[in-house]
Amino acid sequence: MPVEILLDGRRLEVREGTTLGGILGPWDSRLAVAVIRPRAAEAAETQTVLLTTTKGEVVVELLRPEPVLLFAPGGERILNLHWGDRYAAAFGPFQSDLTPARVPHQYDRGDVLLGCGGYDPARSYLIFSRMNHLADHGAAADGGVIGRVISGKGVIDRWTEGDRIEKAERVITWADRSTSFTTTDPGLPLEDGMQVVTHISALAQGYTPESIDIQIADLLEHLHLALAKGYFRVDRASSTHIRDESLPEPHIPQGEKGFRGEGTLTLRTRGPAAGAAYIYRGDVAANPSHAVIGHVVHGIELVRVAGQGDLLAFGIDPARIDFIGLRAPEAMRLAAERGLSASADNAAAGMVVVDQEPGTTLDMLAAKKVKLTTAPEEKVLAIRLSLSEAPQTCHIFREITGLSRHALGRMRLFFRFEDVVLLKAGLREGMKILPEHTPLEEVPPYTLGMTNDSRKGAGTIGVRAAPHGEFGPTSEPFEGTNLFGTLVDTGKLAGLREKDMVYVKEVP
């Protein structure tokens, strides 16, 4: 007997006895998925509807039972976008029994109403308010508001000619953890009517392919870096939100605050958790310490049931664009794939991209072009960091060279003598380099060292081409030197000269 399930909104028929792993295909077993058993969906079948559209998913909370949103059993009826402007978007037409009042009403952003064209109920429309406005949409005397968008407001901004609502499904608003839960168990047996949600997709605030708001450009880069591994790590789960603290940053740029409704994605810009990413599963008032950066367009069920310690597959549109560290020909090809006009000072095969202008994803997409600066591969040194022995020094090194933001870091070679090469990067004011992993015996050749705060030259980076039993790689005594890695490309060291910009990349 076949079993019918819903996988990320798509109906599947599988054989009885099929397990979760049998429908997921290649899957990182660390990543949790949401499982909603049939009785949970029935118990929570309140007034929340998931609309699947050609631009993404929209979750609507109904204010009263309204069959027009459910279309037909299975939600298979399609509604096309009939018209749209900056204020609203209307899908239809279809027949309804409303009685138009022929008076204007005030609508808020996210309101969903039933209206009609020419005051004719035979030409009724499902209308989504894109912004606060006053209008006569041919609605009933009470204004015709039948629901509100609680997730996917970014999607309603993106609808254009040719878009359509393809499906409507009842969804849960909150769930009993005994019947709705997250799991990483591939052996979980599937039940008829079960819902499985495998990932979260978000849309950046103010982003559409046709119109790009660059106000959050720097914040979006931070989010991309924080979630670069493709998952959201739930370091904290509360009744209102889940939080990822994987990339703390006390100097994150400020952004626009806003109402934090279900599905809103924010970055904390100041305070003890600055740099943390939040996804909301309950309504919270605006806060100046939080910048709204996007909205969930798929996977709100996974947000609702996630628990502390879960890893959740996550992606945001637009995906990050970063050419630094790529060979020039590859960078030119990828730029063209992303619709960017690219120019490079030298696009030869032996050149590596070391800078890009504009520097952020949104700025590049808005400008539709990028200028690439390159350097010969001979100036790019492969290094291996000692993360377990010197975690704080490695963190500082990544920060000051730029390796924390790109695949390539940079330093200036300012002095070399005998077997010693000394380099410097921009040490941020107030950055402390406490003694860590200081040598106790002879330092092997090509060991990377950083002068710590016990000496005047704190922050200096050095490497020796020969072993030494008294002084570290920066020519400081052992107690003033933190060892934090190894130079792998030893053969390139001899070709570097004073005042050269030197580039580094990490290797395992």
C-alpha cells in the first residue's frame, strides 16, 4: 500500500516501510529535518495557510475561515497574477459571493483581502497589500481583509507579470514536540500524511532581481560569512526565536530596525551577542540593536520545531559573490554566470584575484559589474594554521590579514635579513595578543610566529628559513613569540622582496 508524504511542499508516493533516508538522497547526516506527523498537522489545522508561488512561499494567517484561499481539495487550483503595482498585487479573477461596498479602505503591508474588479463578484481577486495605502479594491464594507502575511513579505514584493499561486496547504502554527520534531535519524519510518521539511531558504531584505537595495550590503556579507558552511547552528532556542552565534563581531555595522514577525531574519548589531543571526518564530517589537536582513520564504516549520544544538540547512538569496582567491580566468567565467560585466588588470592563467570592486555581493549586483585586481601566483603562499594549539592567535591572524572574510589574506613584507622575513597587517586598536603556544625548545624552519603583547612589536608576523634555539620567527625571545602555523610554499619565500604585498591562503 503506497504512503503519501509531503517533502518540502512536494507530494510524494512511496512504498510502505520507506524510511526518511530513502527519500532524502545524498544528505549530510548532521543536519536536522523537521518531521510533522499527521495527527500534529490535524491538531494544529488552525488558520495558517502556506501558498506556493512561482517566486517562493508565502505563509498567510487567516482571520476567519475563507475557502477561496484553499481553492480545492489538495490545493491544486492555480491563480495567475492579474495586476500588480507598488501598492498591491491581485490574483484571479474568480467567482465569489462578496458584496462590494464601493468605498476606500486603509490597508497595511501584508494584509490579504478579497476584492473585485468593476464591483463585479464574478471578477473577484485575492489581493496582497505590498505597502500601507488607502484604496477602493471593490471589497466588502469591512474592508475585506481575510488574512495577513506572516512569512514571505519579500516574496510578495517580487511578483511580476507571469507569476502565479500554484498551491495552498494548511500548515501548523506551533506543534507538540511529541508529534512534530527535528531528527537526524535516516531510519525513521515514514507515515501516511507525514510532512518533512529539510531546509530553510531566505530572501535578503530589499532584494529582487529587478530592484536591489544596497543598504544591508555589509550586513549581508557578515551573514554569508557566519553561515558559509550552509547551515544555521541553533546555539539558542526560545519561544520567539532561534539564534546562531558562530561568528561574533563587536564591530558589525548598524542597520535598519524593523518589526520582527515570524520568519524575520535579523543580525544583532550591538550588545553581548553582536554578530549573532536570529530567525523569529514569534512576533517581537522592533529593537535598535537588531537589523532586519531578510525573511524566510521556505522552511518556517523547521524554524518552529528546531531545538538547541540542531544544525539546519540554510541558504539566502542572493548567494554570496566572492572572487578573491580564484584564478583570473575562473573569476571571469563565474562573473559572467552571475550576470556581471567583469574587467581585470591581468586575466592570464597564472594570475590570482586579490581584490574586487565593488566589494560586496549586493553592490556588485546593483552595479552589474566588477573590477578585479590580480597578482601572480608566485606571491600567494600556502600556509597551515595550528588551530588547536593557538586558537586565539589564529583568530587574530585571520582577522588582520582578511582570511576571515575571503579565501586569500594579505600582509606587507617590511623587512628581511639573513634567514628572517618580517611582515605586518593592520592590527585593530584594542586587539590583545596574549601569550599562547610560546616555544620551549628549538623552533623548526618555516614556522609562523606572531609577537605577543609582552614585546613592543606586538602584531609583527615572521618566518625563518632555518631553525633557531633562542629566538622565534619574529626574532623575539621565546616568551614574546606565539607560534601559530607553518609555511607550506617554502620555495616562494626567496623570491619575495621588501615592500612586496604578500598573499596567503589556508590549506588543510
